[in-house]
Amino acid sequence: MSRGLWEGIAEDYLAYRTSQTRYLGERLIEAEIPIVEPPGGHAIYLDAQRFLPHIPPEQFPALSLENALYVEGSIRGVEIGSVMFAHADPASGEMQYPELELIRLALPRRVYTQRHLDYVVDTLVTLKKRREELRGYRFTYEAPYLRHFTARFEML
């Protein structure tokens, strides 16, 4: 922990860390992979809604892209979208969906090389070529609270 705190205030280390994220973001933008801009300091946020416009929020486009990333390239991300944040309106009972369907691709400290980041881009470019094949999901089980931790799905 001490090392992490010292690194967290070292300007050269911070410049290197943010340059990795910027590099990945720039490569994804060049490949016309939709992300939230500008890239952050520690993560890239893929815009699954723009990547998979044929999958409506109630069929979880971010989950679909996240699963495809894992199957295609063993790349793990975190769904930050309808699975995590959709909820029933207390007054009407109607489902309310978040405005964004994102996948967070975090870049842990001192883990990935430039080649790893290029691999992420290559995998997303491959998925982009066949994105119309990707399908939505539906719940087969959801817990009453924090459903995204224990949910089960099936592909539609």
C-alpha cells in the first residue's frame, strides 16, 4: 500500500499511467469503436448502446458486448448499464433504464503492455465486424437486491 501511495504522487508514473489509457482510447477511436470521451485516467468506457444499437436496453446490450468480449478474447470488463441500474418506477411499476450502457475496461497498475492494449483493440474490431450477430439477454434469475452480483441470464 505504501508503494502505491508513493507512486500515486510521482508525476512520471502518473504520466505513464494516463498515457496507457490515452493510447487505448485513441486506438479505439481510430477503429471507430464508440467510447466515452475523453478517456479516463484508469479506464476506458465502451459505449455498448452505440456499438450494438439493435439491442434494446431491456435486452442488456452492455451485457451482450461484455460476454462477447470474454468469449472472443478472454477480456473482462464490468457492465455499467441496465443490469446494474434498471429499476421499476415506484409509482407506475414501469421499468426505468439508465441513459448509458457502458462497459468499464479498467487498466490496473503495472499489469498491461502496449501489446495487451493492441489485443483489446483487435478483439473489438473483430466483434465490430460481426456485431449484428450479437444478441440480447433476459434474466432467468435476479436477486431482489444487487441483482448484478448473482443474476443468471439466457441469450435471446
